[in-house]
Amino acid sequence: MRTEPWAVVIVWLVVTSGLGLTGLVTATPPLPGTESNGLTENETATLWSHDADEYVNETEYRHRYGERRSPIQQLANGTDITFTRPPATAATWTRNDFGDLRAGSTQTSVYPDHASLKDGVYIDDAHATFFAVHPSTRGHLEAGETPLYVAPNGSVRGFVDYRVRIPDGHHSNRSSVSWSLVDDEISEVRLKSDDDVITRSVGTHTPVLAYHLDETWSTTLTLEADIDVQLKKTTTRSVGNRTQTDVAYPTETITVADSIPVEVYNLHAYAYDADYPDGDTGVAIFQSRPWQGYTLTEDGDSRVRGVWRFYTARDRRWDRLTQATATAETEVQSEALPVYVHAYPSRIGPRTAPIRNGPTILDSWGRERTSPQSTLADTVAVEVVDQSYTPTYGLAVRTTELDRDALRVAGIVRGSNATPITSSVGRGPDRELRESRLTADVVTQTNDQATVHIALRDNETGSPIDLTADERQTSLNGESGGGYITIADQRVRTNESGLAVVTIDQPGVYTARYHPGTWLVANPAYVSETATVRWHPLGTLDGWVGLLIEVGWQFIPFVVTFYAGRQVLRFFGPRDDSERYP
């Protein structure tokens, strides 16, 4: 039984463990004797991202409770823990802690504050309330959009309770009326998807209902319960010298319900791949909903993660329960707390493993969204993006290792994994990236500028590569899929003859670089190539003549000055003796 709430605060650490932890956070550990609910002490310490910060150092903790904590428990007492994949701990805790949920007596109803209460004639404070749906993940996409993604096959846990209102009897000299309870029960519990009943069970205060929603995209789950009550009304009256007794058995049935909208997380991913000339492989995975990442090899060592990270937190609406009777309402601490997995876009961004010599991320795409920071509780401190982000619905990499048969995609809902569907996009599943040949030559030049012809061809066939046709293609992220060439801060595209012309006006060495369009849509697809061209006015005879003329003009003033100086010196300088004395 849980006897103390846990305080949790976040600190950003890049630490991993067998749980897939990327950042460890701490929560105030449970008091001695608190049950583990199917988890180890370290696993339990990671659950409480919704609790307030209340760090207790180890000395003080031992003084209070007389025992030591593990390093993870200590860490979890001062920071929130995040995960690289959705952990199983939330569902395990919830499943076990659900056993501590207790309904009230016949004349006491127990309910959380958010329960939708219903009163009848003889039934009061009746409700059926969802406790948890698992496996599931609450997605924090952006402000105002936090859908609950549920696995296609899972289970619902609910809580049903009520109290019986037995009317007061009365007595007089000639008659009396008394009431008593004959029977009360929850006769049936049902789970509906929209208007269709998908499962039902005999009545219980704590129903657990399995569901199957394989073909559904989104729906509203409704938990319904029928509550039946039968009373006995005894009326006694005096008729002359005799007593007449009448007995009636009034009954009542009411139906209570609770509904939650959910997104059914059917993971259908599509894979695109292409072979590079050097033996590398390009792989791109697309899925129209948030997903966690994919593995490229059977051992899972070569893998890619998207922008999503995870944390676990309790549903705080179940922190307190109300015990209601006919005369009073008492608030008590709940003995059962549901815990959910939450997914959020991380500032860490997409990552690959291994870090060294692992896959290289080429591109990611998705509809740009605003930061969901405002949807996280104030007590949750994770590295959520604080500005617009791309939710990596698609992620492309270049890798040296790929086992196509082992390619697996992992979703953001625990247990949601799939083998991607290989998509041909009309070109066949396997596409080869070809080498290109790029040349750049100065064809005309003056003293002020030069004209450079750029030619781009298929290196194997010699066929020209037309980039104006590429420009009309559109990639999966909605952007232009066409390639282009850059040189001298200019961007150009070759025509149908594979040629482009640029003009440069500054001497120097220039590098022309071919930026191919994405291989996801380009057909055929090419790899990048570069070419170098040099230009200077002195590279031609006219340039040298022009230089000499320019230099000559620059030296004329110096020559005139030199000649005038010599003449002045001869006129005023000393004479020899033959000139003085004839």
C-alpha cells in the first residue's frame, strides 16, 4: 500500500541503463514497507514525474526511516527520469496497484473528484470511471493537442460504485411504514467503441475488460455499468380490531458511464531504400503518427531514434477520493494510483547508434508544430523543445550496415513494433544511386569577367542530367525534390543537355558542387560530385598585354620625373676645368 506521495524534479543527464534511460530523475522514495507493485526499487523510483520537488539527503533519510537507499533512489529524489523508449513500468505498477482500490459499503460511495455522478430514486452518487487504459502513451504534440494513443489490443480498468438510499420509515397510532434493503448489485459492465459494444462482463466494482480495436483509427471508449437495487417496503395499518400488513418490493436500475477519446495506435510504417555506389545503403522510414525509431540489424546495435522521448507520471486526479454517505462526505488519500507513459519532443533531437561509425541522418520531415511545453505540468522538468519542431514522421539515414529482413520499427506505445512495408513509389523497392560526372570550364573571358560552362552527366552512360526536370519533383516532406549546382554563391540547374552557364567577375579558384535531389523521389538518383575551375585575367595573351599597358601607364610619371631630374642636375651641377679656363 502506498503511504506517501513521491516528490520528483528533473535534471538533465545523459545516462542509460537496461531500461533505456536517457536522463535520470529522482523522486522521494517510498517509506519502508511500501509495496513494490511488481517492480524493483529502482524501477519504482522512476515513476513519479508529477510530484513536487522535495529532496531529502541520505543522512536525513536514514534518520527518518532507518534504512538506506540505492543510488537510483537517491537520484530519483531530486530529478525526473526520461527514457529512450516507452517503459513497461507504468502498466506493471498500475496493474498491481489497482488491487488496492476498494469500493465503499452499501450506504457509502467512493469516487474521485472527476467522476460523473448520477442519482436515482434509491441509488445515489453512482458512477463508472476509467482507472486506466494500457498499453498507452499520452502524446504531447503541441498546445491543445495531447491525444491518448492506445494499443490496438489492450485492457481497460474501471471503478464502479454507488450507495443505496433507503427511505426513512414512519410510525403513527394507526399505521407504520418501514424500509429495508433486499438486494443490490452491479449486474453488468460493458465497454463500447463509439456506439458498438466490444466486450461485456458480469458486474464488479473493479472491472478489467480486454479490448480489440485492430481496424480502428480513432474512437471514443465508453465504460458503462448497470446498477440494480431492490428494496422491501412494509406497510402496517390498523383496520378495526385487526392489523393489515402490505409488502412491496420496489426496484430501480440505472446506467452510469464514463467516456474518453483515444487514438488507436496501429503502426503501419513504409520503408524506402537505395544503394550507394560505395556499398552504403540509404534507408528512409515514414509513418503518419509519432514513432520512436527503427533498428537496422538483427542484433539492434545499429539503430535510429526520432525526436520523441518518454517519462512516466501518475494520474493526479486519483490522488484523493471522496467517501460519501447520506450525511457526510470525507476526503481520503487514494490507495491506488494509475501511472501513464508520456511522450514529448526532445531538444536532444534525432540520434543514431553507435555514435561512432554508425548511421548518418540525411533528413527528417513532418508537419511543423509549435512547442508542447505548456501541456506539461509545472512539476515536470524535461528537455522538451521550447520552439517549433519537426515531429520526425519520416527519417532517412545512410548506413554501412543493413539487414533488410531485420528492419523493425518501434512505436511510441509499448509493444507497438512492426516490419515496415517496402514502398516502391512506382519504381521498384530497390533503387541504385549512380555516380555523376561534373565538369566546369572557362569558355570566354575578358579582363572583367569570365563565362563558365558547367556540364553534368551520368558517369556510366554519359547521358546528360537535366536538373530542370528534377525541380518539378516533390519529396515526401512536401519540399522540392530537385537537385541543383552551386558555384560562386550562385545556384543553377542544368538544362536538358546537361549544361548550365554562369558568369564570375572575381579572380580565384571556384568549386562547383552538385547537390542531388533526394533519392526518395528522384529517378534515377545520383550522389554528389564536385569540379574545380580557376580564372584570372593573366591566364590569356590579351590579359598579359593589358597588364603591360596598364603597368606602362602607371610608370610614365616616374620616367618623366627621372628624366627631368637628370636635366636639372646637368644644368646646375659642377663643370670640369676645361670648361672654366679656355
